[in-house]
Amino acid sequence: MLSIRSFLALPTSEQTKASISLLQSKLRESEAEVRWESSDKFHITLKFLGNVEPPIIDSLVSQLQVLLKNVSSLKTIYNTIGGFPSVDRPRVIWIGAEQNEFLMKLQENIESVCTELGFDKEDRVFHPHITLGRVKGNRKLSRLTETVKSLTFEPIQALCSEVLLIKSDLKPSGSVYTTLKSFPLQA
């Protein structure tokens, strides 16, 4: 049986993607060696699952349908840009979301369901963000880090109305995402 590389995520609306893409284009002007993510891949990862056998996926879907049945849509505010592991030596450039109690509780509950099904508990603190790009080299990196540090923008508000179970196929050109299941949140 083939395993499925997958993760759980909050998708991003088209309007939010457009706003974030404008910020990303300002970062691109640095001409640093970065593989920039396309806007159709913008999302907040709630839980990376890794390679999962189909029967476990089925169990996860059943558990999440129960968990998310009465969860309300939530507002997210994107208000920071940064880098992992740090802005001065980034490997990933991201836009961060405010850590409101509803988002944090949603992620915590999803983590609990996944742990019950045998997935490893994430040992890093949840930092809600959208990956904008992955640094591939040092060329013009200082220009990029200066741009990240100096970039100001109005906070971007978004409504998250579903959780997605996404399959991620790794290709030489980058990962390709396919939605396996949508879990609508209450209006």
C-alpha cells in the first residue's frame, strides 16, 4: 500500500493571496536566491503528517469530522514578516499570523487528535505562518534580509472557513498539492 505524504492546513482566500503576493513581490526585488512559493500554495500548516498509510488517513478524516463539526470560522490577521531560523540567517521567508486564542486552540485540538492516532507530537511551538519562499543560496541575501527588516504593511485580515487535508507530491520542480478532504467550519 502506498503511503500519502500529507498535511492539515488553513487555506487562504483569493483576496488574501493577492495582498500577500504584493508583499512577496517587494521581497523578490532583492533578487536573492530564493525559490518563491506560488500564491496557490499559500496556507497555514496546522500539522505536517508526513507519509501516511490510507487506512490511517481514513481514521483521521473520521476523527476530524467529529472534531471540526461545530468549530466556527475564525479571523486571522497577518501582521509580521520574518525568517526561520532567524531574519539574519533565513532558510525560509514567511508572513506570520497573529496567535489568537481560536487559532491556537484549533491547532492544539488537531495536534491532540493526531497524537491519539499515533502521529508524533510536534515539539516546536506552533507559529502560524505562510511560507513565501525558501532561500537557496547566499547571493544578495543581505539585500533580502534588509528588505524583510524594513518592510512595513497594513495588517491583512482573513477569514478561515475550512481546514484542508492536503496531499503533497514532491517533484523536481517543487511540491504539487492536491486537496484530499475539506472540513468546512461553521459560519
